[in-house]
Amino acid sequence: MKVVLQNLTKIFPSRDKKAGKEVVAVNDFTFEIPDGKLIGLLGPSGCGKSTTLYMISGLQKPTSGKIFFGDDDVTELSTENRGIGLVFQNYALYPHMTVKQNILFPLQNLKGKDKLSKEEMQKRAYEAAKLVQIDELMERKPSELSGGQQQRVAIARALVKMPRVLLLDEPLSNLDARLRLQTREEIRRIQKETGITTVFVTHDQEEAMSISDMIVVMKLGVVQQIGKPQEVYDDPTNLFVAKFLGTPPINVLEGKVKGGKVYIGEDAVLEVSGVADQDVVIGIRPEGFELDENGPLHCALSNVEIMGRDVSIVSTNPASVNPLIRSIINADNKVDLGSKTVRYSVKPHKFFLFNKETEERIRYEVK
């Protein structure tokens, strides 16, 4: 089911009546979610991602704009008539019901032409449970399940209605690190097997990038960038997107362009063309450094962390916005631990320039 968001805007009235300033939670969001794809809505708390999800679900009405499921305008349609499955962060299971009863509950509320026989309801419940691999837990109560198992029950309950669109609101936030990894892999498997168009809200960029076909990066209600995860990582449109994606995060330094060269302090680290002389903000991905004894960039060596396949070099530079610079290099490279200085050359495709005032990306060609 294709989902189209057309100039979607949500404005909340101010809680402070004297101040009278409205809060724009989502501002003019236009996007087409392709049929059968998993889309990650990504951004920090307060960016508008959950509000967008709730508008798609019908739990919140947009201030302006339209929502289409396929060719159907569902903007004014109630939640129960949209054909959506919704999974919340806190599972929202009924504690007095068994797993089977929790999964059956949405089917038991169907009326009219949608009403099912008991046999059909049981069949659907077991099919949904099997899909999320909890079919052996059907007689247990939620209190007897782990957090990951409870989340699977919530997903099964959302899937049992055979929804047109599946909406997941931070579904992994309450799980520990190992369970998060396992459950996000399960969500991706389930989505691929069912082919249901899915919107996944998270503030965790690693989560979004690992399972999404496309990601939407938001900030203060405004869409910053939309694209395939790797493409957005490799080609950020502004400094916010560059900083938000990546683990370890991108290294941010102050610099300047002068005479076709990019300077960090007194080091001319890269020759570029098509960029006017100006002060700039520089972003270098951790994997964008190459250990080079004749390299143009000088940093003070602080520490070397051995990570097996890779080595993380921790260093400092007066131009760095953050206290430390972290570079990731192949473990085959040998670092002189007795040296006070480490020298690098940089990889141009991992080296980004941003306007110091607007923080928008400055495109350049390498000479």
C-alpha cells in the first residue's frame, strides 16, 4: 500500500496562554512512501517523527495537508477504519489476558462484513504468532514473558488484522542492547515476508540505517533529508544530518578555504576547486583518515584503541570543535605509540565542507 503525505503540517497551541506562541511539530512534510517498503523516521526527541506517525494512524488530525493510502484520501478517516497496525514503545498488552487472547482481541472487535468466525480468528492468531515466533507461548500471560517476547506479542497483535500499513513507534526502546539487535532483525524479516508498507520511528540512527529501505531525517518538524541509508550517510545535505548519522560520529573542525585549498589551522589538507575563499566548518568521517607519515594534517596523539579488525586512533587538534578526534584505520597499519604526533592524509569522499553560517553543504571538486 503506497502512502502519500501531502504538505502535512501539525501545529499545537501554546501551553502558555500568555505567551501565545504556537508549536509547529511538523512543517509542510511531503513524501511518498512506496508500496511494500520499510521507511525509518529518524531524528532527536521533539523533531516531529512520532507526531507524523500519529497523523498517519489517525490518532492526531493534521492542521493542514492530506494523507492518502493508495488513491484513498484518509485524512478525515477514523483510526479504526484506516486499516493500520500500530505498535507502541511500551507494548500496551492486557496483563490479565494470555498471549493468545491479546492477539485475538482486535479480531473480536470486528463488526459487520469484517466479522470473522471463531475458527478463522484462531487460524489468524496462530499464523501471526508463528510469524513472530511466539506460537509456543500462546497460553502465557505478559508477566511471564521477557521484554523481547512482549514486543513480539504486540507486533503479532498489529499484524493479525492484516493491516494495509504497519506503524512502529520506537518499538525497541525498552529492550536491552542484545534484544534490540535481535528484535530489529526480526522486524525486518517479518516486514519482508509480509510485504506490508511499514513506518518505523526511532531516534537511534543505527537502528534506522540497518533495517530501513529509506530514511527520513527530521529536525524541529522539518524534513532535512530523505534517501537510502547509505546514500544519506555518504552524501549529507547539511551539518545536522552529517552529525546525526554515524558511529563513531563525524569529526567536526573549523577551517577555511583559501586559494583553492582547505586549511585546518596552518595545514593545507586538501586542494579543491569551485569554492570561494571563506571560513568553513569541516566534517571528516572517522574512516576518512589515512595514516600517512608525510600527510598534511597534524594531530597530537592521545591514545590508540585496538578493536581487532580496526584500530581507533584518538587525537586532538586546536581546530576541532569536539575535544577529541577519532579516526578508524585498518589494524594492519602500525601506529608509533611513542610519538607525540600523528599525521594523516584525508579521503575526499569522506571529507565534507559546510557553510559556517547556514551549515548547508558546500560542494567541491578535488583538484
